[in-house]
Amino acid sequence: MRSSPGTHLWLAVIATTSLVLALSPDGFETYLLHRNSSNLYQLARHPVRALLGSAFWIQDPAALVFYAILFELFHAPVERWLGTPKWLFTVATAHIAATLVSQQVVLYAITHHDVPRSMAHVVDIGVSYGLAASAGILAYRIARPWRWLYLAAAVAFFLVPLLTDRTFTDLGHALSLAIGLACYPLTRHPAHGKPFATERPPGAH
């Protein structure tokens, strides 16, 4: 935990907010989710609170263990490898950019009557955009040839839903993965470690 404090502090906050949701009456639970959403309504009125607050809630408290596992698989290795500042820059950039772009798409769809106006109030919270970004940049921690297999699986995981379901959340996930991959320059001077698998030098057997 000391080697990835940001990951575990974030997870502790999510555990707290999940407990609050689990103990709240149905009506108050709905209020909390909408109040902390980064949907069009909240972004227009409380942009900073919407962007920051939405990163510290998950919609289903029962999924906390699942998210804890994902944090250990993706966020913790990236933070240990790159250091907290670079890791935080990557996930924060992805969370903010993916949220703004995906909600702009929702606004466009509402304006052109492709979706109902109620989409401006949809619950849009969670940590998945940051996870997708960590999944992207983590590819550079894996040595070839396993890196290409990992990349193929990650791209398929996020791109297939975008091509089939075409929701604003799927767009945000795909964009976050791309942002993580685009953060390659941050990996040139990592805080700790070499790739997970040792790459053989040319001509080695």
C-alpha cells in the first residue's frame, strides 16, 4: 500500500461512499447518485464538483470488491511503476476528457432529437474511465511479444462495445484507453522497475 498510496486512498474513499449508498434509503440514494453525476445538468451548474465527485462513487455498492480487484490489477502497478504524480495525471486526464467528450456527444444527440432530453439527467458516475486509462498505459510495462497480446485484448474489450452498443459510456471507455496509450512519454523515465517480462536483446537465444 505504501508503494501506491493514491490507488488505495482512492479505493478507501470509494469504500466510504459505497457504504453511505448501501445504508441510505432508496430516495436518498438516488439523490446522491444524481447530485454527484457528471451529466449535462450537473456539468452546467457545478462543473468542478461534477467532474471530481463522479470519480469517487460507484452505482452499485455490491460491486466494491470487483472494483478493488481491478484497482490492484491496473492502478496499483501503474502507480508503483510511474510514481503517483504521473499515474494521477494519466487517470485524471482520461476521466475529465472522456467525461466532457462523451457528454458533448449526448448534448449533440439531444439537440438533434436522437435521444430524449432526459439524457441530460442520466446518472454518470464511476471509476471506469480512469481504469481504462491505466489499462492503456500499463501496456508499456509489458515486454514484447506479450505486449501485443495484451493490447489486442484491451482494444477488443473496449472497442467491440463501442461498435455494437454505441453508448456514450462506451465512447468514454475507448477514449480513456486511447489517452492511456497516448501517455507513452510518461513511461520513458519511470519511478521504479523494468518491464514485467524481460525482453531479449537482438540475437539472444
